[in-house]
Amino acid sequence: MKDLSNYSLLAHNTFGIEARCSRFLEYSTVEEAQEIALLLKSPYLLIGAGSNLLLTGDFDGMVVHSALRGIEKIDATHVRCGSGEVWDDVVAWCVAHTLYGAENLSLIPGEVGASAVQNIGAYGAEVKDFISSIEAVEIGTGKQCSFSREECQYGYRDSRFKHEWKNRYLITHVTYQLSSDSSLQRLDYGNIRSELEHRGINQPTPLELRQVVIDIRNSKLPAPKVMGNAGSFFMNPVVERSKYEELLRMYPQMPHYYIDENHEKIPAGWMIDQCGWKGRSLGPAGVHDRQALVLVNRGGATGADIVALCQRIQHDVHEKFGIEIHPEVNIV
Ligand SMILES: Cc1cc2nc3c(=O)[nH]c(=O)nc-3n(C[C@H](O)[C@H](O)[C@H](O)COP(=O)(O)OP(=O)(O)OC[C@H]3O[C@@H](n4cnc5c(N)ncnc54)[C@H](O)[C@@H]3O)c2cc1C
């Protein structure tokens, strides 16, 4: 078990914010997770790779990280992974073993534990589609538990681990159920199909689909190693139909996604762009020039700089559209 004091979290957040914690604890086995579960005292923070995290200052408490590794095929389609495995390594592993299902989630930063907390998703697929079970250790008792997908109550980037189970469990393993045939493949989202056609591919292998997704993502999103960021900073707001119709009269080109007969989703990135923020900066914090939903650290930004930019954008979007947008990123 790693147990370090006054530890820098710079390598543990993709925004590249310099912040320290009083104590950093890392488990590499279930037994170590149990030991930590029994000694944790508030305040504490559970982290993966910190790719959905904005640190606004030093954390005066314990930070816990999983370094529990291992990717193991337990039968023809089930793969059990340690929570500290890098998510994209798991996708690469599945693809190399001709298991279908995870390809659309290629290159999403972060680790296995968080995949099950966040219900990561991209290009028409969500990890909940192929999560089979989650193993964890209960904080306070050290008891080992296992949860089915149904028990985790997955929603859009949401799960029970973000609400009533928040800070209650240290995830140790996630088991995914992939498919040995192409039934889990999702090709009709974004420009996946057209990109495959462009490459003369009709029925892609998992490897071919993964490569297309990687190439599309690389052309659109800034790599955190090049420019600090946490992916989509804001959630896309879901509005009442009457509000959506009012806006559509003012902005006939407004993109939107049907949710149900009473609600419509409006892309926050489009609204931010309409407010003139795309590519702009406020001090060392900025809005990415190709993707307005992504806030970036242009170099040396503090958490406070990013928060200040976030608040200016929220204010401007509210003033122009009368809609409140909220961060998807965990601000600590
Ligand atoms: C460039 C970029 C692109 C991105 N694109 C996407 C995308 O396409 N789709 C998408 O869904 N997300 C995307 N994200 C967001 C991010 O990658 C995901 O939210 C990811 O799952 C976070 O993983 P992490 O390991 O960094 O977790 P963290 O950000 O460290 O933590 C996320 C949550 O998981 C909890 N957690 C982490 N590990 C454990 C554990 N072992 N036990 C219990 N709780 C734990 C934390 O407490 C926290 O609540 C992107 C981020 C970046 C930087």
C-alpha cells in the first residue's frame, strides 16, 4: 500500500492543476483496499486518473487511488478488470482478443473504476451496455460487495455511485460482458459509418472500428498531455418543450435532441459558441477553438482561473438563452 504525506496531485488530474493533498493512499490488492476502507476519515476523495476532476486548491484530507491491475478473461465473453487499469488498455485488450462492444469507447481517458461510476459513453455506446458486475469494498466496514448492472441504476453519465453510494465504496474490479460476434457494434453514430466507407470497410473488425474512433477523436479533441482539460466541461441541458420551441423560433438552426414528448436536449457547446466563447480565453483558462464544450488550461491556470471562466460562461449562456448550464466535471 502506498501511503504518502503532502503529496502533489499534478500527475493525477488531466487539467494539469498543481495542488497537494495531506495524505495519498493507494491500494494494489483487495486486502489493501480493505485496510484503507477501515482507516479513512473525512474529508476524503476517491480518484481515478482525475480526468473528470477540477481541483480548486490543496485538498486538506485523504486522497485514495486504485492501482489494482489485471485483465482476465473468465469465460468466452466476460472480462474481469482491476479498477486501476487504464480504460483504453482494456479496450485495446478486448479488441486484440476479437471481443466486440467496447470499440466506440476507445481513447476515453481514465481508469476502469471510474468507467463504472461515470457510465462513460461515446459514439452511441455506453459502458452500461456491457457492464456485468462491479466488486467493491465498503468504506467503514471493509466488507466486500458485488453489484449487478441493474443495482447501479445507470443513466446518462450517471449511476448510484454518484448519489446515495457516493464515497461509500472503493471499487476493486469491474467485469464487462463483451460479444464474440458483431451484435454489440454501433456504427450509425456521428461520422463512423462514412469514415468506414471512406476506408472501403463494410463489416469492420473490432480493431478497424477502434482505429476509426481513435482517428475521429484525435481530430476533434485536445489531448490532455498537450493542453490540460477534462473533456466536456458542461452537461447538455434538457429543457421543457415550450422553452425549446421559444428558442427554435429565435434560432431556427439550433441543434437539438429529442428526449421525450415534454423535453428536448440542447447542446451546451452550441450555446457557448453562440455567446462568442469558442477559442476565447480568460487569463490562462480558455475555451477550446474546435470544441466549445471543452475548457482548457492554456498554461499555468489554477483551479480558480478555470472556475472563473466557467462562471462567466454560465452567466452569458443564461443571459442569452435563459438556460442554466451545469458542470459535468467534479469540482473539488
Ligand atoms: C480529453 C477528454 C475526453 C473525454 N471524453 C469522454 C467521453 O467521450 N465520454 C465520457 O463519458 N467521458 C469522457 N471524458 C471524461 C472522463 O474521461 C471520464 O469521466 C472518465 O471515466 C474519468 O475517469 P478517471 O479515472 O479519470 O476518474 P476521475 O475523474 O478521477 O473520477 C471520476 C469519478 O469516479 C470515482 N472513482 C474513480 N475511481 C474510483 C474507484 N476505484 N472507486 C470508487 N470511485 C472511484 C471518483 O470518485 C469520481 O466520482 C473525457 C475526458 C477528457 C480529459
